[in-house]
Amino acid sequence: MTEQPVVTARDGAILIVTLNRPDRLNSITKAMAEGIAAAMDELDNDDTLAVGILTGAGGRFSAGADVKGFLVDGVPRAGGRGFAGIVEKPSRKPLIAAIEGLAIGGGFEMALACDLIVAAAGAKIGLPETKVGLAAAGGGLLNLSRAPVQLAMELNLIGDPLPAERLHAVGIVNRIAEPGEALTVALDLARRIAANAPVALAGAKEVIRNSATWSTDERWKRQAEITDQITNSDDAKEGFQAFIDKRKPVWSGR
């Protein structure tokens, strides 16, 4: 039986999505993109899930698009979510990338589509697209727009991978883990996120992700359209009541 290119597992309210082509460095095919898109749909549509983790099997995150598959099928897009089934429309819920070994090209672009990145010490991360006549159009250009411009230029124009520690120093990587422990560290972060109110989490992510495109005149109004829904939610009422009662809140996601 052919193994599935994407495997999902649950840990409480956390959905762990594993890229499962270790013999091919988890390179991205059309089938893998479809599996990732399906996992994002599952995360979005299941109210019992609060956080997703994207990781790779075999001690590697992903070496990017599968070259042979690219020549046959073109760019592996799926589910209306763009390249790899994630980069243009990731889940509305928080996502954490757990990187071991390497995240190259489209692999790094998948990680950039996530909200937090955990990387093992010594992991190599880069965007080599210009070396083969391409550009990092899956997010390596757009999603590095808030990074230091010189670093974004180095990653894209030179194309050599950088150690995770350097990206951690400028805030692109949130945590450095011991080799083999990236998923463990990501799970710890995910559990801390999952303890918070789902409505507030989704709203905070939406504002942070989208506000860069809002004009000065509209930004407070656009934010209020989202945060007013949070303030008036059942979760907000529950949060205040739990604080008064000195107990843990029981979130409804409404």
C-alpha cells in the first residue's frame, strides 16, 4: 500500500500535520498539496481543534517542490489555498511550523505561511529559486516583506541557505530547539495557545496578518470590525466570569 503523502494526528485540540515523503525530503507534489489543503479544511471546520502544527517526517521539514512533479503537473496548488495547499490561504486558526533538518524553497514558504516557527538548531533554511531561474513566488517574496530588507534580499538574491540561529536572531524563527525536539517545543507552544479563547485567537491572527494592507484612515475601523465581535462574544463573557470565579474558562468558540 502506498503511504499517504500527508498524515494527520490529534493531540487534544491540536492537529499535527506531517509531510510524509521522507525518502524525497518531503518534497511537495500535487498529492501532498491536496493533503495539506484537506488538513487546513479540517482544522478550520472542526470546532474541537484550536491549533495546527506543520512538520515533516524523517528528520527533515521539506526541500520544496518536487522537481519531477513540477515538470509534469506544474506548480502544486490545491484547495483554493495556492501553492502546497497552504501559502495563499492558510488556516484561520493559529499554525506552527516545526522544522528539523532543512526547509528549502517551497518548504520555507510553507513555514512562512504559519504564524510561529520552531526550528531545530543547525537546520538550514533558504530560498534557492533564483539559482534555477525562478522566483520565490510562493511567499518567499511577499511574506518576507516585514523582515529586514537586507536579509530578505540575501535569501532571495544569493539563494544560499542560512542557519536557523540567524533567522532566530531577527525574529523570523520564534524558538530554537535541540535537534529532534522541534515538534516537542511546537507542541508546548500549541498547548499554551489552545488554552486561550478561540474567537480571540482567530481575530488576533486576522488583524495581524491583514493590517499591513490597511490605510492609515481605515485601520482602526477595520480592526474594530473584528475586535468588536471578540468583545461581544460568548467567549469574552466566559473569560470575565471565569476570572471573577477564579476558575479556568470553558470556551465555546462563539
